Amino acid sequence: MDSKEQKKFLTVAPFECAWHKELRFREAGRGCVAFEAFAHNDVTVVFREHAGSKNYHYKTDNSPHYTVIIGSHRNRRLKIEADGKTVVDEAGIGLCCSSEFQSYWISVYDGLISIGKGQYPFQNVIFQWLDSNPNCSVQYVGLCSWDKHVGYRNVNVLSFKQNHNLLREHVNHHERECLEDDDDDMEDERGGYEECGLGNFLEGWDLSDIFFVVGTEEKVVPAHKFILASSGNFSFSPPNEGVVHLPGVNYPILHALLQYIYTGQTQVLEAQLSPLRDLSLQFEVMSLFKQCEEIMNRFKLNKKLFDLGKRVEISHPSSRSQHCTIFPNELPINVQRLNQLLLTRKYCDVDIYLDGHGLVAQAHKIVLSLWSAPFTKMFTNGMHESNSSQICLRDVSYEAFTCMVQFMYRGELDVENMKEMGSLLFQLLMLADQFGISALHQECLKIILECLSEDSVCSVLQVVSSIPSCKLLDETCKRIFSRHFDYCTTASIDFILLDETTFSDILQALPDTETCTGFGQNRISSRKFRSHYASSAVLSKATNFNSIVECAIHVCLVDFQEIAAPPNERIIKSLSDLLVQHPDLTVTSEERILDAILLWGMHAESLFGWEAVESQLRLSTPDLLFGERLHSITIMILLVRFPLMPLTLLKKMEKSSLSYQIPIIGQLVREAIQYAECGISNPGNYQDARFQHRKSSCKELQYLCDGDTNGVIYYAGTSYGEHQWFNPVLAKKVTVTASSPASRYTDPKALVSRAYQATSYAGPRIEDGKQCAWWMVDVGKDHQLMCNYYTFRQDGSNAFPRTWALQGSCNGRNWTDLRVHENDPTICKPGQFASWSIHGPTALLPFRFFRVILTGPTTSDSIPWNLCICFFELYGFFH
């Protein structure tokens, strides 16, 4: 297995272990590994202080280590071993699946081992175990196997400080190219949010409205009424309702109580457990009282349980799945008391007004501040709002602000309702970004990502492209757009509203590029490159593609004062990597890229091709037609691979006004014609891509006639053009299933055999309460088809279909209608072929699964719900 393939997919042989330098915790003893595994049993992950060798096996290891075995004992148990000794052996937890990859994550934190399933790390915990003598040195992660091969993919090591921003693992994680540690990228995507939490206000005078006077020394300790009232039953009665005297309580005991309330955890000496228990009972902080009682009882049973002089740790047990770690989920907040305080507005200290709406909320400054750094600064740094009980906000949506305040008090969103709110969700996202509420920002991003589709990427990009903290969502939308370029530029005209940077990023990958060794390590930003590249000075020097690139590179180098002389070949090769087409860009023809660039450049109001643009240029000029976007499209045109266009089209384009009025197009077209007719002797390293078919481009399988050999199923039967035809079902290139069980006359391989079958049908079944019958074809896990034509053949019966549909699906569960037939009389005799085209945007959507589904009865009275076809073929763009 070569290194590239090994990074995409890793197979571990029996009794071996795979170690990679990337699979390492950033902080010893603390980290999380997320991965997908395919195994019949025994998915095994080892955590060691040092990496082992390929032939290392955990059963022979004498050094300190942890081992987690999912699916032990022939896929019946979950086991955890510490230094080779079994410490956990539980039945029926986290078992493996032998039919598909499953997502897992395992975290280690100072001896606390947590195991979860699903693609979201730190969520859906299935088991936890705490080592009483933790090994805090484990750092390397090994992927191991027992007596069967195990497949691993998409392995990522994460640090705990990334917990709140793990959406990168939520989007297309199965498409990742390699094992990588994304720590640096994830830190960049924090968007500048500051760490907030109630612990920041522990015993602080900021926003405090009550204080305790403790001990004989009468030490004054500030606190906040709302927090105390939400956690217990504190008495704030006149005449001294802002003061609580506790002369018989020592300060360390009160500090432990407040620390538990404000942070959810505390530490005390064994001798302090009893007074802490009494104080927590006095103020009805019942979770702390119960824990003190439990620890004291354990100590009575075993006095050696705690080391003399060491502190006892007490943590609030969270009883609900956490959406955030700030408030109120991880704190000893009494939800019933909290709701009561919200309803009565008790202890509210700020009235919030929105411009145009008046008073919209009465809230507590402490709650707003613990979520939002801007609110904290507003209330504590001496601004007008610090000494006022009123604030007024401008340019804020009432609905979004109300939703944000509810989140601050509840710590979660009503996800199902939010999915239906559309624009409100984006307003809430921008509001969370404005006020720096990272947890709310993450929840909004998560919901948007779950609902994201090729129909919504343009509208989402218009909103998030200007928000730095939405980098992940922005990149995901661009990737979806690039992968569905034909559809996204044909289904609607919305893409013309995208800004230059966004649309250019969809077309190309413009990473910051480092110059060669010896010329410094300065980075040239893509925006800087574009601005130089679009300048008239550069373009005026350019006579062909080579000089265009060289001039742009030369200007960049001179501007950054890296060298004074013209760039040498090595530097040109390095910097010319800036002009790289987006790796995910999938198109059916280069002409579609040209059309989209021209439409975007002229702010078109409707869809049309380059020839319509050319006819408008005859009556106008490029400056008038494209306006301020003229320079931008001049750059983007370079990404069109003209040499891949048909020669007849190039010659037609050469004579057009496009070539005359936009010189770069003319030059590129003439070079493409020369290449097509004569070839180019020295194309140069940095322009090779223009003459290569795109890696993700599709093979066009065009319908010619009924029963031809140009379709996808026939192509799969030839092993995609490599061998002579063989039934693709028997060759396992495609999978055919029917709505009824396989039988003599419901034979999957017969449907694609190309031999006439007198009796071949899919029987009826009930789906969603409706009668139907269908034949379904799966073109393969690594393949997709943009279907624009299909054919089937009637068997020897007279059960002619009249109402049916061709549908496509990416997962075999959710179906999209590609063509719907209502009372279609085309099939009217046994053995007849018939074919239909598919038009519109759905013809540009790639699918893996296709089915012909009977939605109404046939012409037969005896078998009205049998779909009687003996041949099926699909056409379109296949990749």
C-alpha cells in the first residue's frame, strides 16, 4: 500500500499495530482520538507514552499503557485494560458492525477514559471509566487488531480545548484525504471568542449585589443574588438584604460552597467535609450536601480511602447531555428555581431596549456577562451601561435577540423549531458572532450544516462569507458548490450575488504560498495576488498565458522585495501554484465554467450562454457590460481549460467578439486551437494543468439509440472500459434490487443481462401507506451519475406501465424525482424498448442510487402492480 492510499484508508493485519507521528496528544495524558472502523470484532486502540513498532502487540507490552477493545469476545463485550490488566469488562456496549464503517471517539483525561459512538466527538458517550491511579504520560495512539483485519479511516487526534468547536468533524469527514491533527486550524476558527464562565465572577466585586461576612475576622466575600437563588435557598430579607452574616463559618468553608456553585467543583480537606455539609444543608444546595454525605460514609467504611492531608475533590454530577459548559448544564442550578426567577423577573438588574421595539427584556447582567465578553466589558469597564439599569441596542432583530436571551438562560436551542426558522437562524448566527457567544454560534452552525444542500449554498455564502468565525461553514459551502457546479450555476441565478473572493475561491484553490528557500518565508495572500494580477499594468505586458503568469509573479516578488531580478524557474513553479483549480470542482464541460464566469461578471438577470454574451458585446464594450468586475473575470478566465473544448467550438469562439474585445480570451483560444491542431512542444511545468482533464471530471455516456452499449450499466460491465463485457451484477460492479424478494422471475442479474426475458417483474409492496413496485440500481460506492437519459424494456406481458417515475438518491433512502410520468402511453406492446430524456436542474445532480418506481396501476387487470421490465439502462455524466 503506498503512502497516499495508506493515509486515506488503513488496514491493520492481525496481531499488528499501526503508529503514525500524527496520532499523538498535544498534551500528555489528555486528548481524544476520533475515527471510523470496519471490523467484525475487536476494534482496539492503544495509548502509550512512546510509539511502538508495526509488529508491537498490546498483549506483549510491559510498559504503562491503556487499551480499549470495542467488540471483544467475538463482538460481545467492551473491555478496558490498564497496563495489561482488565479493569472493565462490560457486555453489549459499543459493539462493532461488520457491514459498514462506524464512527467512534475515545478520550483520555487524567485517567478518565470516555468512549462514544457517532461522528461528533465528546457527544453520545456510551461508557466512562476513571483510573484511581491515572497514567498521565500516555501520548501516542496506536490502532491495533486481534485475530482479524480491521479497517480504519478518517482518524483525527483532538485536544480538549477544541471541545466547543468540533464542527469540522461534522462535515464530510469521510472525504478527508489523510490522517491529520487539526489543532492549529481549529484554534484559528475560534473566531477570537474569549473564554467565558461563571467561575470568572467567583468572589469578584463585578456585578455583585450581595456579600457575606464570615468568621470572627468578619471577612467580606461578594456574590450574586441570582446565582445563589438559582442554586439553593438563600435568605435575602430586609433590612440588610444585601448582607449575609455567618459568624460561625470559616472562610475556607464558604469559599468551597461558592466555588461549587460557580464552577461545579471544589476541593476540601477531609476535616472540612462536615462543616461544608452543614452549610450546604443550611442553604439547601442539595447536590453538594448529598456528595458530602456520600464521601463521609465512604471514609467511615475505609479510612485508607483518602491520603492524610490531601484534599478531597467534589464535582457536580451533570445529569443531562451537555450542549454547553457555561450555564446552566454543568452547574448545580435548580431548574425549577431558575424558571421561577425568569417568570417573576426577580433580581433583574437591566432593562433591554431595542431601537424600534422599546422594552423587550428584563434580564440579569451576570447571565449576559458570563456568556458574552462584549456584555462583560459593557457592564464592568466604566461605560455608561456599567452604572445604568438600562441599555439600548440598535440594528438588532427582535426575534433573534429574544432567541439569544432564551439560550443564555437555558443553555440550549429548540433545534427542531430552529430548522424551520430559515432567515432567523442566520440572524441569530450573526448576533452570536456580534456578542461573542461561542456556544450559541456553534449550535447555529451545527443546525445550518445539518440542513445544508446544493440549493441553499449560495444564500448561505452571501451571509457567512464576511464573518471570520464562520470559516468552516464558508469552506463547506464552497466545497459543495464546487462539487455541484453545474447544478448551482443552472438551478438559479443566485450565484451572481456572490462577491469576487467567494466566487473565485469556488473556482480555484488560492493558498498562501511560501517562496523558495533562500528568498525568505514571506506569504503572498490570494487577495494581494488578485489585485496585482488584475492591474492594467500587468495585463498590458501580457501577450500569452506564459507571460501573464510571469508578469503577475514578477510584480508580487518585486512588491514584497524578495528579489530584484526576474524570477527563476524554481520560484515561478512555486508561485504559479497559486493558479490551481479547486480540487473538488466537478463540471460536465469547460464551456459551463466560461458561461458561469461571464454571467457572474455581468450581473446577469437570467441564465444564458457565452454566445448570448457575445451578441451583447457587439452592441457594447467590456467596460460597460462587465463594469467593475471586468478585471475579476479576466483573472477567472485563466481557470477555463480551453484546450479541452471541442475544436469546432474553439474556432467559432475565435471569430467572436469575445476574442476581439477581451484579448486574453482571444489569446487563450488561439493557444488552445494550436494545441488541438499541432500540440505544444514545451507547455511548461506551471501550465500543465490546462491540458489535463480534471481529476473529478465526468465521463459522458451519451444515449444514441434504444439498447445501445453507451450506458452506465454496460460501461460498468466492461470494468469501466478495461475489459470485455460481463454481467455487472455477477462482477459486483453494480447492485440491483427489487421491491419484492428475489425469485425465478425477479432476478437482479437478468435486468442487466441484455438478454430478452419473457417474464421479469418486481412485485408490489406498501411504502408510506401507498402501493408501489420498483427496480433499483446502485452504481457503486465510489461512483455517481448525473442522469440525463434512461431506457427500459417491457417484458413479454401486457402489463404496460402508465404512471411511474425515475428517482435518484445519494443514500438509498431519500429520493428525488428525476422524471415523473402520468398516464404515459409510450409502452404499448410486449418486448418494446422506450427511452426518455431528463431535463432541468435535476439532470445536474449526481446520485448513486436510481430506481424506476410504479406509482399507479398498469394496464393489466390480473397483475396491476407488477413492474414488468426486463432491461434497464442509464445515461449521463459518470464519475
